[in-house]
Amino acid sequence: MKFTEEHEWLRPEGDIVVVGITEHATTQLGDIVFVELPDVGATVTKDEEIVVIESVKAASDIMAPIDGEIVEVNSALADNPALANEDAIGAGWFFKIKPSDASQMDEYMDEAAYNALIA
């Protein structure tokens, strides 16, 4: 698993990467009340805004961490945004992306480096 400085996590599963936000991010945001997910089949570019999150504290965007095609979104999260707070690294995932350049994952932190960042 890899982590971005923007508090996203990326978990490779075969040739797909599952993306969500960390528990640290959900704690900072507070209760998440709305999530707008990207369209399945959309081709996205790294750093493109593709998810909108609204919480009791703020509205935030999630940027695409890598280039690729959105192959699945977590419709359960759209129906119940609190899943991101309850299980950030499990049931609260946001989308799955098929990378067009998997080497972009190399620039992100491992768990130890991320934990040092948020300590």
C-alpha cells in the first residue's frame, strides 16, 4: 500500500489500484456527509480533481493520484458517505483505477513514511 501527502491511500490489486482516504484524513474532516464519485469509464490524469467530499467541517477534493481509467466506484459510499469515517481503508474506498503508467506509484510513501508524516 502507498500513501500520498494529500492523505490518500493506494492499494494495488492485480493490475487495478484501489484508492481511498486515510483515517487521518477522515479524522481531520469530521463526519463525511456527501461524496461525489467519478464516472466509471472516465480517463483521468494525475492531479485532476475527480472526487468531491463534503463534511461537517469542510469541502475537499480528491485528486487522481495516477493517470488511468476509472473502472469501478464505491456506490455504497455514495449512498452512505459515513463508510469513509467508519472503515477508511476497508469498506470506505472511493474508486478503482486501471493505471496507464504503474510506475507513478513509485513516487508515493510506504506506510512507515506516511506514519512519520502525520506524527
